[in-house]
Amino acid sequence: MSESNGDLDMPDPELGKATIVFERPDGETEHATVDNEYIIYFQDHWQVKYGEDDEGNDVVRRIPKERVHYVERSVEEFQDRIDALLDRAKDRFDFESLGLD
């Protein structure tokens, strides 16, 4: 899932895994490990895909940032991803006319 027409940018699946460690409402600590494409930080919550329901819809758990101890990501091609994002930004904005290139 990548950025398209202003949609949220999601990491590519080949970029590894993410583990989120958080406190459940009962006070116990839980962790979940998912592909990087299935975790995102948005509107002060970490959102993690936890599977699918019987109808094939994604089940997403929203975890408030205050309950998250840490998020750890393993990435294999981080620099390539940054370069791709920079190239995409250069394509969207005319940095040369602003003297920022």
C-alpha cells in the first residue's frame, strides 16, 4: 500500500516486521508482531491490523499512544525507501524554483 492521491503512505511489505508493545485496559502488557505494512501511527493512535473478520474485512486495533511502550521495526531497505520518498516529494513540488534543490 503506497501513497496515491493524498492517501496515507504505508511502508512496503518487503521492508520487514514491526513489533508494538502496549498496555491493555486490564493493565497487562501485550505485544504484536506484524508486517510493516499493517501498522501505522495516525491521529494519536497506533493502528494495527489484527486479521480479518468472517466477511473478509480487516480487523484493526487502535491503540492510544499513551498505552504504547515502544514500537520496533526491522527494515532491510530503509535508505531505498527514504530515497523513493524524497524523489516522490521532488516530483510533487517544484523545489528548483524555490531554490531548495
